[in-house]
Amino acid sequence: MIGNDVQVAGEYLTSGEVVGIPTETVYGLAGNALNEAAIVKIFSVKNRPYFDPLIVHVASTQEIEKYCHPLPEQAYWLAHSFLPGPLTLLLPKKKLIPDLVTAGLPNVAIRVPAHPMLKVLLEELDFPLAAPSANPFGYISPTTAQHVEAQLGNKIPYILDGGPCAIGLESTIIGWEAEQPVVYRKGGLPVEKIEAVIGKVEVRQHSSSQPAAPGQLKSHYAPAAPLKLGNLQEMITCYKGKRIGLLSLCGVYPDIPQILQVKLSMTCDLNEAARNFFSAMRYLDGLDLEVILAEWMPEEGLGRAINDRLRRAAAL
Ligand code: TXA
Ligand code: MG
């Protein structure tokens, strides 16, 4: 059931249930991070392999220290600059966090979400929330309560509706190796903004052989129809005669029916494009197409994170 009652969501969570929650990035499938039975439910509802660890959500930056050992100095600067917001820190966990949450890894991924309704919920609870994105494993992430309902509605008792996600892409994940910062997943906080605070960071490419590296399975966000990336005009010619759908930043292609093309932004704005991206993928996925043709975004700001999702939707 979809509703907007924070109290109801809180009661389900306190009783060990899992519920859909809004965040500023994407919707999450949340459970009590300190309750192993609730964590098991998250994995089973999402059909997620146990080797893929979960992000823990807390109400404030101060709370991070309850669950993690002393932070590297750079983590403080980042927290000060960007939290609450779309940034997840990978930090050494304290014993309080069950090994199930981190898939046995020594670090926990932790974040302070900026969504006002979720903030109220987290402040009411006396435990943090573990929450992966609320989609079946490997499928497109949800950015509205209706997206969650469509796929997981019959498996969970409640979805807290906080409206469409303001950012629309998952959080950026950063950690430290030998005190050097590493971005493991490009996301809602552009790498340029991080570098403006702590200097150059390494951005790790995805790895399918090493799923312990965060969020970086090669095939992910996958629609049912194959997705091809390149120059749209050239691909339209190449796939002539097939049932094709188009995903562009802001172009219009007169030869293709309007309902088969999605333009991510009226004004070629990458923030707007990010906000619309996962909805657009779902829309195209619902059209029974033979192939989805998409173009690369400019490699700047949120364009880099959208390109990462496109690359993995195409399993490149
Ligand atoms: O914006 C977000 O981060 C959303 C919202 C709901 O907060 N959550 C999200 O969770 O995207 P999920 O589970 O779909 O993606 C989190 C990624 C996973 O792919 C996982 O591999 C990685 O973070 N991760 C989580 N904990 C980790 C850990 N302890 N060590 C390494 N990677 C971790
Ligand atoms: Mg996910």
C-alpha cells in the first residue's frame, strides 16, 4: 500500500518489516539495520545475492560515528560540505552493524539522506535503516512510489510516498584505500564537486569479477529490450525496419513517432536529465521494443553518472 504517513512506516519498521522509503536519490527498500531478520527480508524481497552489501541510512552526520570507527580527515570535510545529501561514505564499521549488512566486509557504506520526510522518519526511529534501491536486483531503479508499487507492491506492507526523487540517480560512493580517496560509484554528487573539496580522486571503473567493489556489477539497470549506445541518427538508419525507441538528452527525431522517443530535458540540462532518466528507461521498457537506442551524455556533472548507468544498462 502507498501512503504518506511517517508514523505508519515507522511502526512497520519497528516491528521488523521492510517498507519502501523516499530519498532524494532513488526510492529505497528499508529495514532495521541492526535487526538480522529484517536484513534477510530485504535480500529476499529484492532477490539480491548476499554478497552485495547494503547502504545504512542515518539521521545526522553525528550519528555516523556511532556505527563507524574514526573517520579519515577528508571524510569530515566531505560530510561538512555535502551531508545531508547524495554521498555515501565507505568507512570501517563498528561491531553494532551486523556482518549481513556489509556482506562480511570490514567497511560499512553509510549515508545521511536529505529527503525531508525520510529525515523525520529517521529521527523518530532508534535504529538506522539499511536500504538498497527498491527494485528487483539488476533492474531499473525506482524514482517514484508508483515504481516501487509496480514491482514490489505485493511483497511489502507499505510504501512511504515522498513524491518524485529530486536527484534521480543513486548516491556517489567514496571510500579510502591506503588513505587515498576512491570513488566506487559515480552518482548524484558529481565527482568535480568532491574534487573541489579534497583534490583529485581516483574513479574506479566497474568490475563484474569483483562484486565486493561497490555497486559495480557490469550488467545492471537493465531493460528487457537490448540497449544500444551511439550516435542516434546513425543508429536510426542502421536499425531501420525494427521497432525502435529513442533516448536522447534533448534532440528530436522527426522520422520516429513521438511516443517512441524520450527527451530527458527540454533545455539540455543534465540535472533535469538525471531526474528523468530512470522513469524514461521504464517508459521505454514498457513499449515492447526490439531495441532501445540511446546517446551518450556530455562527460560532465551528472552526465558522467548517467553515462555509467547507460553503459551498464547496455552491459558494455
Ligand atoms: O542513493 C542510494 O545510494 C540508494 C538510496 C536508497 O539510498 N541506495 C542504493 O543502494 O543505491 P544499492 O544497494 O542499490 O546500491 C549500493 C551499492 C551496492 O551495489 C553495494 O555493492 C555497495 O553500494 N555497497 C554497499 N555497502 C558496501 C560495502 N560495505 N562495501 C562495498 N560496497 C558496498
Ligand atoms: Mg541498486
